[in-house]
Amino acid sequence: MTTLLLRVLERVHGHLGWFAVAALLHPAIVLSNPKRRARLAVALSAGLAATTGALGAVIYPPYRDRIKQHIFLDAPRVGWLFERKEHLAVGAITLALVGCVSHLCLPLVTDPAMKEAFARLAHRAFVGAAVLAVIVACLGAAVASFRTF
């Protein structure tokens, strides 16, 4: 990949990350009412988080080869911030997908106690995903302000 393409993809990844933060906040708020259904919001927010992560995975190999070692040499703390960002991003995406599946499975659950448990799980998963996404976006902005393609 050319440097110009990597710069564009990196910026798109960063902007999508902030959009994902906003998108994940919506079901975290809406699903606080266990009776509320928000299938479209749940699916779109989880999809946006997963798409953002997939784009990050696409640009990671050239990032690792061209940028990561220089960051660790110049400012190891910033390098470790990036490492934490990667791990927390996987957690945010995983929680968003858990919340999505839990919420979308609600119509299939007949037992009222299980339905309430699934609704509670969906809400808590999206709250966790939103919190992690905020942290990931802030860490990403910090690292990107230090060095980029």
C-alpha cells in the first residue's frame, strides 16, 4: 500500500472510531429500559464497531512495519498506549457483538426470566462496549497525534 492510501485509511479508521463511540452510546442508553427494542440501532452500532476494527486490522501490518518500532524507540509510553488500545478495542467489539446477539435473540426467548436476563445482558454489554470505545478513541487520538503515516 502506498503511504497516501495508508494515511487516508488511518484517518477514516480514526473517524469511524469516533462515530462508533457515538453509535454504541445509543443502545447503551436506549436499552436501559428492558422492555425497549432497538434492533436497528443495535445491529448498526455493532456493525460499525466491527467494521472499524476490521479496517484497523487491515492497516495494522504496515503500521507495525513502518511506525510501531519508531514510536517505541522515541516514546515507549506512547507505544504501550497503542498496545492497550488494540486490546481494549477487541473488548469493545466483543461486547458490542454480545449485546447485539443478546438483543436480537430476545424474540426467540419464551421464558420471562430468561428474556429479562437477555435484555439485561444486552444493556450491560453495550454500556461496557461504549465505555471501552471512549477509552480506545482517546488512546488512538493520543497515539495518532504523536506519529502517523
